[in-house]
Amino acid sequence: MYRIVNLGRTGVYVAIQAGTLATLGGRSHWESAEQVRGALAAARLAAVDRVLNTRP
């Protein structure tokens, strides 16, 4: 399962599995959690339901 993380300071979203940044469809960051979920769905990969938010 992939975890979606909102990098609070930069405002981008990423997908992480086992501590490793994922590259999906040639991208490693997105503007919204929904875009990450779409990329994961297109690759037939599952995501954790909750989005992890980082704050400075």
C-alpha cells in the first residue's frame, strides 16, 4: 500500500511506499491528493485512506 503525503511547506503531494518516493506515470509529485489517487488507480496500486500532512 502507498501512503499519500502532503509536503506542507511546498504544497505538493507525493506517494511513498516503504520509505521510498514513488514515480507513477513519469511523475513523482502532484498538485492534489486526488491526482495521486488517480495515478495510483491507473497503475492498479492501492493507497492508504488517510493523507499524511507535514507541517514546518
